[in-house]
Amino acid sequence: MKVAYFDQALRKDADFYDTQNPNEMASKIAKEVSAVHRGTGEKIGNIMMSASSFILGYIAAFTFGWKLTLILLAGLPAVMLSGVAMGASFETGAIETMKAYA
């Protein structure tokens, strides 16, 4: 990621470097890559863990107690709707936060 960031920085016009301090380039790249890593690193792992737990949980449930699993599947639409509503509220909050910082 650092190499791609540096490649894009080299493609900038010369005017860009008139306003930027070249001595701060390495620290700026490291700081911004670190911010991206902090923002996505943990979330991707959590999404993968949640999805695999969900799928493997239903596989185990169908294997060991299929009658109870059918009852749980009846509540699946409510769980999905609440997840969509929660995602929409998080997105709205993120947009409002970005507007506040802008």
C-alpha cells in the first residue's frame, strides 16, 4: 500500500510539490497508511468472523437439531431487517460526522 501511495504521489504535477514539504513525505505516507490500516484492519476480520460463525452455526444446527433450526429460520427475516436498519443508521451517523468535520 505504501508503494502504491508513493507511485500516486510521483504522478502529481509539479505544482503539488511547491506547496508540500518534501522532507515530510515519508512520515505523511506512513501516517496515512497507518490510518487506513486502523480503519479497515479490525473490521474486515470481524466481518469474516461473523459471517463464518453465522454459516457454520446454521450448518451445525441443521446437523444436530433440525427442528429447532427451522424455528430459528422463521426469525431470520427479522434479524436481517434489524441488521439493515442498523447499517443504515451507522451510515447516516457517518455521513453526519463527515459533514460536521467538513
